[in-house]
Amino acid sequence: MTNSGARAGRREWTAFVVLLLPLLLVSMDVSVLFFAIPAISTELAPTGTQQLWIFDSYAFALAGLLITMGSLGDRIGRRKLLLLGATAFGAASVAAAYARNPEMLIAARAVLGIGGATLMPSTMALLRNMFRDGKQRSKAIGIWSGAMAGGIALGSVLGGVMLDHFWWGSVFLINVPAMVLLLVLVPLLVPEFKDPAPGRFDLLSVPLSMGAVLPVIYGIKEMAAHGITLPMVLCVAVGLVLAVTFVHRQRTRPDAMIGRALFRHRAFGAGIGLNTLATFGMMGSAYFTTQYLQSVLGKSPLEAALWGTVPSLAVGFTAPAAATLGQKLPKSWVMAAGFVIGAAGYALLAVCGPRSLTLVLVGAAVVSCGIVVVMALVSDMALATAPPEKAGTAAALLETGQEFGGAMGMALFGTVGVAVYRRDVNDALSPDLPHGALEAARETLGGAASVAADLPGQAGGTVLTAAREAFTHGMNVAALGGTAVLLLAAVLTVAALRGVRTEPPAAEPEPEPAARATAVR
């Protein structure tokens, strides 16, 4: 029976809308830079390595500090950490917008990542604490998941529009008004929550957690881009050794950063694994569809971004609907159905041709809708089974799993696609092409387009057609693999959650006085 006293009212839902601001900005920052990089290259003249770090410094800082920031928020207060992160994010946005050299931009992007690492777990943990009623929390997390997916598409479109009218730094200044609004409204609307008895902070676990995450993600990204090499294999191996050390420390110390109480409920550990698989599927699809729109169909970046919003619109409606469905049916079955829907989307991508705009968009939308069903319900399930005082750490672990899943998806799907592409291009093109042309065409679809532009007559068209067909074939083969992986994930979902109670009580009791949060009015 629902406890009406535990139900959130207008104040909590208004605060929830405010908490969507940092979520949108962090997810937008993933994609907003794609449009700005040509202008940045012209203005700041970064080297190839510096250009990579302009992208990667944000992602690495974000991934490496999520666990630390989640634990810190539990200790000092999630609202306090959110405000500190918003301040850093806003200041770094201004610094990035007015960067005068690549080094300054890389540093600003790293600070943006640090700010992002505080914002993501803080907002999710605050939802866990603000919405004690199970149905309301499910609804809020469903909307939260849809907003996160939509923010990535919105960042691409908004970045393209801003660059049509302003200089490249304007894509970073988008963040500033939203962060100012956040700093004004959060103290008025959002109550503070923290662990009433956090214990000592385990400082050694901070570098250990970063060492467990960063080498693995970096190694996977590099192997996806440049192939498997011994240094990158060793890099991943070092990360895995540090991960084992970190886990051992968490299991044996009373003041561990990640409390053992989090994993007492089997649904929590299963939720992290399923969330990682879901992100794996999402990023594998995104890797191909973005390039397909631009390089195969020849759309401009802004056109591709606009077409790319079609799947996001579907996701925006699916996430809240999934939350409602998860209240009426066993969550494990709804999540398994989400994986099956995602597999159906990959099956559509597996039969696309070089001129299949509608089919690619429908396939990408179906994949995204299926995956967001899983992500919304997994997040709700994992947070509901975590102790309220550890909600920040729980949210950080979910986010860290997403970072691993995204890196693995890009790496494995990309590796399959590239292998098929290179084989097909090598078979289709004549070895009599000018010196270096065949090698450049085999490397990437963009390289093939450059080669085609320099060749006379029908030769250029032949190269470009062969490259586009090869890329599409690579996408087809990778999509078949995605179909198999998501179907397997559906089976694993049912097996992992068999006999596990995933539905929390309709409403939780009021917190004890020592842990009760009060709103600043």
C-alpha cells in the first residue's frame, strides 16, 4: 500500500526539472564538439595528437573520476557536490570558449570532465532520495534516461546551428546560462542528502579506481582506432591488474570507497552488468549510423545531425513508457523484451544497402528504443536495491559501467566493420591505382572519398562506390553480431534475475532523523 506521506509533490517534481539541466549539458558535451573541430583546427592549429586529446581529455576525466565523485557526494552531500561541479563546469566552459591554444582547450576540456563526473552521479542519487515512492521514482528515472539519450542528439543539432551563426567557442558558452540557473535554483528547491555515518575517506582508492578504469578504456579505444598492438594490450592488462587490486581493497577494508552493502542484493550487481551490455549495444549502433549518414549518403554534418534526431524522438517517448510498463510486469521480462527489440533493430541494419536512409533510421530508432527500455529499468532497479545512504556510489558504478560498455561497443563493432571494409575494398579495387591511392582508400571511407576526388573520369566514381558498398557491408556484418549479442543479453537477463525480487515497496518509510534531509528554503 502506498504511503502518501512518502510521495513526492510539486516541489520535488519542480526540482526534478531543474536536475535535468546538468544531465542534458553533460550528454550534449559528448557530441557538441564534432561540429566545432574543423573550425578549431583552423583557428588553433592543433597537432593530430592534440586534436585527439581535445576529444579524449573530457571522456577520460569523466570516466576516471565517477567512482570517486559518487563516494564523495555520499560523504559531503550530493547537493553540495552538484553545486561545486556546476561551478567548475560553467567556469571551464568559459575557459574552453576563449581558449587561445590547444593546450588551454585540452585543460579546459579535462576540467569539464571533472565537473561532469560530479554532476552525473549526483543527479541520479538525488532522484533516488527525492522519490521514495517506487512508482514515482520509476517514472522520474524513465524521463531521466530519455533526456540523457536526447541530449546527445540535441548537442549535435545545437552545435551545428551555433556554428552557422557564431564562432567555434559558442558551442561551449551554451552551458553557462544553464549552469547559472542551476546554481540559483538548486539551493531553493533541492534538499541535501548524505550518508549520516560515512566513516573515513579511503584516499588510496582514488588513484586505484582511476588506474582500474582509464588504462582499460584508453587501450580499448586505441585498439579500435589503430588495431591490436602489444603496448595497448599491456595497457589494458595493467588496468585489469589494478582493477583486481581495487576490488580486493574494497572487499577487505571497513572504510572502503564502495561499501559491501551495495552488493548484498543480487539485483544491484546484475544491474551494473546489464547496463554495461545495454550501452555496448547503443554505442555500436551509433558508431555506424552517424558515419553512414555523412559518408555513405553524403549528408552535410548538420543534415546528418537533424536526421539523427529521429531515433532520439522515439527514445524520448519510450523511456517513460518503459517505466510505466515495468510497474505492471516483472522488470526482468520487460528488460529482456528491450534487448530483443534492440536485436530486431540490428537485424534491420543488417539488411540495409548503400541507399537505405529510411531503413537505417528505423533500425537505429528500434535499437535505441530497445536499449533505453533496459537502461531505464536497470537504473531504477539498481538504485532501488541500493541503500539510500550509498545512492551516490551506486549511481557512479552504473555510470562507470556505461563508460566501459560504450568503449567496448565502439571497439568491437568498429573492429568488425573495419576488417570487412578493408577486405571488400581490396577485392573490389584495381591494384593499378596510383601509388598510395589503394592504401588510402583501404584505410577509411573518408580516405576513399579523398582518393576519388583526385581521380579522373569514372575512376573516382568507381572507387567511391566500392568504398560505400564496403562500409555498408561492414555495417551489415557488425549488425548481425549485434543481433546475436543482444539476444544473448535477453537470455542472460532472465537467468540473472530469476528468483530475484526487483520490485521495491510502493513507498519507502521516512528516513531516520539522523539521515533525514531538509530543504533550504
